[in-house]
Amino acid sequence: MNIIVVSSRLDKAISLGQRELLALGLILTLLVGAAAFGLGMLFAPNRVEPLLRLMPGQHARQGEIDALAVQVGELQAKLTRLDGLAARVGDKTGIDVQPFLSRNAVPQGGLAAPGSSFTVPSLAQILEQTSGKMSALIDQLTLAEAVLLTPNSEHLPRHSPMLAPPQSSSFGWRVDPFNGSQVFHEGVDFQGSTGTPVSAAATGKVVYAAYHPQYGNMVELDHGNDLTSRYAHGSRLMVKVGDAVKAGDPVILLGSTGRSTGPHLHFEIRYRGVAQNPLRFIDSNSSALAQK
């Protein structure tokens, strides 16, 4: 069995044999698992909470901080090795992982020389940098896995659902506009006028088309291979459950239904039920398709 992977970013097709496909799939599974495990270990509560409890002017035992710094250094070294594997997987799938590799952004260096020591602020900065790069690398590896398992590029949600670029709220942590608390925003928002058509990001089947207390009028598309996309807060539903849609077909009209402060599209992409950063999937040159 051969599978053809089409990369829209590189405009080329790659033929993968069954053995090669299985090997790449195993590598991707190990990469994502290792990166996620490392991130979890790095930010385990019993390691981070003692640092977070420190107030300005207080001092922790320097030996404990230095020991944690050594562990962070070891994790950074493992992340560098993951970079090499990720780069090779990226070459095979056509996914550009270079901007997200730790060697391209995380400051380089070795362990502290004898007699030197880490401070809480400097260690916190290293933790933040390492966390950010591991999260970005996991995003790209997840995308590479999705590309690898989706031989038909029409089923990859790479088309922008609207002409306008995402505005207001991006993917990740933000301040809730209703109560001011910190919440995780599981998609990106597009602003526009009520009634503006919102297009499917890829070919798929409608599995949800109804009013939701939070999402308002929402459509969810199943693109196969555990990939789904959501289009929320519509003023009107343009499809019904069971409909087959193609990339660029209108699925809702822009609105402000549900938990919304004004007319906008809330757009999500989920892989195996977990929200992904849509901007990792969307081709920056694909918004013209939204004019259909």
C-alpha cells in the first residue's frame, strides 16, 4: 500500500510505502509522547509550586534551585535531540518545523560552571522559554501526524473560513471577557459583519448543526482521521447534520449567538478530540477560497 501525502506549503507530493508509513507513525507517536511527558515533568506541581510560593526578598535554598536547574538543562538537551527527529519527520511530510525547533529560538548554553548559581527569576525565564518551545514543537508534530494520516489533502482543514485574518482573541490563555478570569481559548476569532458567509476549512461531513448554550449556532465538521473543525456563534445555520460539504462551502452566517460579546466567528480545529492551534493548519494563501 502506498499513500500520497500532499503538502500545500511546499506544493509537492510524497509517496510513502507501508513500512515507511508505520515507521514514521511510530516516530511521531514517540515524539509527541516524549515532548508531552517532558513538559509535564518539567511543570509538575511538586517542582514548580515551591518556586511560585517565593515572594520578592525571600530566598530558597540555593542547592535545591541548582538541582532543578540541572534537570532543566537535561530536559533542554533531550529537546535538542527531539529537534533532530522532528526535522527529519518534517522533511518527509512537507511540514515546516524549522521555526519551532528549540535550537532556533531557545538561547544556547551549558550547565553552570562551578561556583556559579541560578536565581529564581533566571530559572523561571528558562522554564518559560522551554515550555513555549515544547508546546510549539508538540503543535507541529501533531500537525505532521495529521498530514501523514490524511492522504487526501482536501480533508485537511487548511483553508481559512473567512477572508479577514483572525483578530481579537488568539489560541491559548486569555482573560475571559465576561468575568475577567484566566481561561484557555480553544480556537481563534474572526471579526466581521452579521450575515457574512463562513466557509468550511476542508471537505467533510456535518456531525453537529444546532444551537449550543456556549457556542450559539454551531456547525461541526468531521474530516476523517480524527480531525474535526467547529464554526460557532453564527446568526444562521447553512447546513444540517449528515450533509457532505467541500472546502469553501458556506456552513454558517456570521453572528453573535451564544456566549458572545459581538459579531464574530469562533473557529476551532480538533485532533483526536483535543483543540489545536488553527493557525498551524491554515494555509496563509488560502483565504481566497472563502469567497465562494
